[in-house]
Amino acid sequence: MWTQNATELAAAVRSGEVGAVEVIRAHLDRITEVNPAVNAVTRTLEREALAAAEDIDRRRASGERLGALAGVPFTVKENIDVRGSATTHGVPHFEHAIAESDAPQVRRLRAADAIPIGRSNMPDLTLNGNDCTSQLFGTTVNPWDRTKTPGGTSGGDGAAVAAGMAALGLGNDSGGSIRLPAMCCGVTGLKASHGRLPSDHRVGGTEPTLASQLLPVDGPIARTVTDLRAAFHVLAGPDVDDPLALPVPLDGPPLSEPIRVGVVADPGGFGVHPDVRAAVERAAAVLGDAGYAVEEVELPRYTDALTAYGKLISTEFGLSWPRIRPLLTEESARHMELSMERMPPSSLEDYVRVTGERHGIARDWARFQQRYPLVVGPVSTQLIGGPRPRVSGPEEHMRATLAISLNTVTSLVGVPAVAVPTGVVDGVPMGVQVIGARFREDLCLTAAEALERRFGSFTPVTPDWKGEQAWTR
């Protein structure tokens, strides 16, 4: 059953073809089989998951109508609350921080009868770039190739979904942290518009500052775009716990055809690997065959957006760094320290100015996307690196940062994006992202479906070293 996708499992459970308990047991067995090699699931929620599955089976037997994701097992990143489970953020400081209630996204998935089956790994406090190593749980490796990263920072969810340990993963993305694991692991991921999906990003009860309100978005990882769309429909909408979540229709108004797609293989002109460029060009050709009007473009105010993002992050982290730094190792602190060296915290006057500049950049993007409602580009302009990427100095840090800059810019302006695989190159997945105008997730998903129809899907995958432990703490 672990080979079946989320919508297939839900249909089978609703019809009574299989029981929810049977589905959960199959995935728990799969976790036992392959997680020692991959280290994506930090803790299973076996007792709670089986109890929820038994309740679903009882309700179905009594004739009750079940939810859209009935019996579907999902993992939850270590920085999202699941009631009765510690929200550790990967560090010892929060090892015993038991959540009293579910985060909004977990609550919504439960309401659709999906079942949290385990917690998923992430880097310490999400601060270690495209890595998935935590002090508490060690290093997650890519199920395709243990010498590669599964992506950060929702790498545990990406690897778990790709290896069949769960049908859905729940992560978050403030600069690629859903899209990178999706690309690295050969699955799909949705970074929704700012204000589309509710979330609760308090850490240890502390309310998020402005950048942490505007940039991170919780969202789903799945093996197919169909599953991604189903999860999106469950997760979207306002919630009392998130005053920024808005009641926006799931589908926007029809657009005149052909819909224009802007293509950018080397965003910012910082350089792109030939294999990445080829993936973007193949995706553009497929969309052209599907009836889209495809044109190469230059994105508006790209370097301005990167600078604004860096200043917002460094200024806010600079204020809290004395409290955060003692929670981290030298390795996990290095990424943020190099970021603040490159972009030092701003004065209050400059910070306030940058908040206004962000507004203007988002306006210019909205105007650009009146002509190009969709953009296709890379998730990373460089190939997948090792499972514990080492950033030795400022130049290497700059290269790593610029490789994923399209994720940074789209997070700053708050627009949606879907990461979708385009194939497997030299044994590891390759993919692109489809970016839409704000609240046009429907357009992103439809275009991603066109790509998936042509390229296919490539998971679940079984690690060929599954009898060996491939990670260390």
C-alpha cells in the first residue's frame, strides 16, 4: 500500500476496499524497513495513528461519510505542532516542548481524516541552509543516493514521501525549504501564496517578528500533483489562529488563452549548470506543446529583492542572535553567521525603509505577472550536493545562496510556486518550479500537471543500501 498515492489511498478507504488500519500498518512497516537507511522520520506516532485509523474504520462501517484524505498517512516537520508530541526544532533546548494543540495545518489534515504517522527531520532551527542535520536526530540522506542531500529544510518530509514512508509530508518554506526537498527527492511540493494557508510560527510561545510573518509558508509535499492539489484544497482558507490567512477562492478567474509563461533558466545571471538549464528548457517546450505561449524573460527587480530579503532576515536575527546562538553547534550556526557577515543587520531607519521597498518590489512583480501569469525556472541553478554540505567561507556561502535565489525572491514577494520533477539525471532527480501570480495556485498546479503528464512520476523509491545505516549524529 505504500506504493499508492494519497488520493488513491483515500478513495480505497472511503469505499471500504481497504481499512485505514491496514494502510497505517503498511506504512509503519515501511518506516521500519527503510528509515534506518534514510533517517527521515525522527519519531513514529504509532499508537495515536492506529487509534485514529480504528476510529475511521468504525465510522465508515457505521455509514458515516469520510473526509477527502481518509486514512492518508502524513509526516510533520519537527517545527510544526502536533498535540501530545514535542516540537523540538531539532535542538535539545526544545526536546521536551510538548504541544498542547495541533498547528492549523495539522488540524485541517486531521479534519479531512488524514493521519499523522510520524515527525520528520530538519536542520537545527531551520538555520543550516540546504542540509537536513539536527542535533537531536542526526543527518537525513537522499533515498535515491546516500551521498546526496535530501534538501533543506523540510528534507525529512521530502525523503519520507519519496521512500514511501508517508503519502504526504507537511513542511514549510521561506526560501525554498519545500521546493528544494521536492526537487532533490523527485517529488512535488507547493509553496503557497502569503496569506493562502494558515500557520502558527511561534517558537517557544514567542510571537513571530515581521519577516517570520511574511516569508514562511507551511505546505504539502506529495508524490503527484494530483495529491498536491487535494492537500491544497484541504489546507487553504482562514483560521482563527492565523490573522493573516485570507478567505480567497481556490480558483481564480479564467485567463485569455494562450496563457503566457515566462522562462528563466539563469535567474539573476549568476550562472547555471548545463543540466539545470536543459531541464528548464525541456519544461518550457512541454508547456509550449500544451498550448502555453512560452517566452524567455528577465524578472523584475531581482537584485533589489535579494537585498531586501537579506536585510529583513539579518536585522531580525541580529536582534535575537544572542539568544539563538547558544542553542546551535558551530556547524549549524555557520550559515546564519555568514549571512549576517555578508548582509549586516540594518539600523531601524534602514529596516523600516526596506519594509516599504518590499511592498514596491511585490507591486512590480504583480505588474510583471499581468503579462506573464506563470514563470518556469530552476529550484536550484546548481546540482544536488552532499548530505552535509560544508560552507567554508564567504565565497562558497555566496555561491550556495545565489543558486537558490529564485526561491528567495518568490518568498519575498509572496507568490505561489510548485516544484515538479522532470526526470532522473545520473541517478538523482531533476526538477523545475512553476511560479504564479499571488493566489493563482490553480494555474501553477495545472501547468505542473501538464509537465507531470509528459515526464511522469518517479517515486516511491527504495534505497538500494536499505540494510545499512547511512547516517550519524
